[in-house]
Amino acid sequence: MQQQDIWDADAARRYDTPGTGMFAPEALRPTVDRLARLAEGGAALEFAVGTGRVAVPLAERGVPVTGIELSRPMVERLRTKADEATIPVVIGDMATTVAPGEYRLVYLVYNTISNLLTQAEQVECFHNAARHLAPGGRFVIELWVPELRRLPPGQAATVMRSEPGYILLDTYDVLHQQVVSHHVRFDETRTARLDRSPHRYIWPAELDLMAQLAGFELETRHADWNGAEFTAESRSHVSVYRIPPAPAHPAESSTAPGR
């Protein structure tokens, strides 16, 4: 399964759920508030900008936002909300595609770095973020913590969510650090719809090493966008990495050198 095949026109249409789920104000507002503060008045670049769930309200807050996105159908949905002048988008993958300009903030939300299916691609994503950032700039990643403790011994699958009309089943390949999410949607009829998405899960410590390889330092890590403490029981994290600021040049001495 290739990502451009998964995020087709139908997936792009179903992704948008205005006012509900991850589009609900109570879920979206803390994300936008935090990113706006981290941008510190500068421009932001969103990897995998999608349909503009975060980019549109962030731009409305006065932060100049550019996006990189692999799926053209997702960008077409974005264009119903914001034109190219408001949110420019470069078509391509987030590991290698370069957007013009220099940024104070690059961000990658809602577990999307796990869509890169190899460790090498994920490391390259950090390098790509670094090449877009000015000294002192930040790279923000929102990512789930692998929940292998929920995996029964000897079994390769676990039910992650079960609610009326929807079941999420994850199957694991722990040898290769791969997981496939199976989304089953159904109603009162005998018909059900199955959608699948592959991911490579990343441990927080592994993510930190990827950051170090690209020249970042971990600045903060919280359990959510509201700044809750990250603990051993946290199911996700928001990690802020920073490129060290450029060293200050020593002030020139006003005293003439001796002879």
C-alpha cells in the first residue's frame, strides 16, 4: 500500500469532519494556540498539510503557513478553504521535498510521521525539517506511544477502539516495528467497509535519537497540546525539538590593540 493510494479522493472526503472528532474546537484550539506561540511571529511549514485542519486556523491567527503534501486530492479539499496565496502547498513527500523560504517552525501532527514506513525515511524527515529552519527554529511532532503492552502474549493483534459503527484493530509485526491499522465501519445492515493503513511505530527515545542525528535538541515533551505531564502511562506525546541558536559574535573591543 502506497500513501498516495491510501489518501485518494474518497479518503480525503471522509477525512474532513467539521466540528467533530479531531476537527472539534476543543481538540483543535489547544493545537493551534501552542503552534502559534512556538512560531514566535515567524513563518510555519506543515509537513503533510492534508486538508488544512491545522493550517487554516493557524493562518487565520496571523501565522504565515506553507504546506508540503503528497496527496493531490487532500490539497484539492484544502483549496475549498484557502487559496494558494493564503496557504501555498508544494506537492511531494515530507522526507525529501523542499519548500521555498526559511521558517521559524516546522510541525508534523496527528501521528503522521509514522506514515513513513522505514527508519531511514523517518530520519530523513528530521533532516528535511532542519534544512527548512532558521537557527533557533523548532520542529514539533505529535505522535502516539506504541501500545505493545496491550498486545496479548503470542497474539499479533489488539482492538484499539470499539464503538457503535466502528472498530479499530491493529496488527503488529514487532520484528520490523510495523503496524497495520484496520478500520471497520458498519451499520445495521450486513455490509461493512474496511480501510487499512500501514505505519512504522517509533519509541520516544528512538525519536530523540533521530532528532540528534539532524542537529536538534529536545526542548519539551508533554502528553498533549495543553501541556500535561508526560508519564509512563501517556498514550501520546507532543515533542518540541529545537535547532540551537547561532552563537553570538563576541563584541569588538573598543580599545586599540597594543603594539
